[in-house]
Amino acid sequence: MLLALALTSNRFSICRMGAHWRRLHRLVYPAAILAAVHWLWALKVWESWPLTILLAILVLLGLRLLGKGRRKPSALLDGSCW
């Protein structure tokens, strides 16, 4: 997931993919959660720092879902690429 997001995070990809770019980049939400959970599983010990990071990710994503973190859409996604 993260590789696809990294490869398409440029002006050319945004213009070429159009509305599909936004759908692909919504994968950042499950990717962030899975990365934090993977970190916890890799440690095999419940430490406070990874749990703090997971909590921060969940709070930020929760705020985003509630609409508190919404920003104005990029002009690139409106069709004015060049």
C-alpha cells in the first residue's frame, strides 16, 4: 500500500489518474493503522511508545472521519493540472 502511495504522490500521477488518485490515496488510513499494529507485533512486548503512536494515529484518523480535519481539495484534482 505504501509503495503505491509513494509512487503516485506527484503532479504527473495526480493529473493522469484524476479521481482515481483520491480513491487510491484513501489507502493511507488502513496503511497507517496496519503499520502501527505491525510495529506492535514486531516488538513482541507491549511498550508505551508504540502504543502512544497507535493512539495518535487513531485519534487523527477519527478527527478526519468526523470532518474536523478536512481541507480544501487540491486544484490538481479539479482538472487544472497544467
